[in-house]
Amino acid sequence: MTLPHGQQSFPVVEVRFKGSRKEFFNNKENVELRVGDVVAVEGSPGHDVGVVSMVGELVRFQLKKKGVQENSEAIKALYRKAKPNELEKYYEVKDKEVPT
């Protein structure tokens, strides 16, 4: 969906990681994202790779539902869409999950 002229998308996205873990990340660089995009985000330590599970105003509702403030320091940074080598590693590890 295209936003009205001059409007910015909600800057927080929800990212899903292996298992059922989901977290919110601040998209300060305004990277154009869609549900299903693989992204690199701030981890502890370093960075982590996950899949965008929600974008836009729906994320604002999820934040309210979970009691998280939009400008909370707990919301870590989204760095970028995953690089090709990160994608390779992500899918390689994901393929090993079922047999393991």
C-alpha cells in the first residue's frame, strides 16, 4: 500500500527469529521493508539475522498491546536487509534445523 504524500511509514518493525522469538527493531535508516524480507539487526553481542514479520501501523498496535513505548530504549536497531553471504548462512542453518 502506498502512503499519502509526505507520510512516513511507522519506523518500528517486528522481526521473527528461529523458533517463535519475535522482537521489535527501530528502522532509523528508513530501509524499505516488506513482510518476509531477511534483515540484519542489532544483537547481543554483534548482529542477528531474522525475517520481517510485521510492518507499518500494525506494529504500533502490537507495541501498545505488549506495553512497549514507541521510543523505548529496549527497541534495538535494524541495520539493513541481509547481505548475500548472510542469506546463504541463514538458509544453510535453517535447513539444518529440521534434521537436528
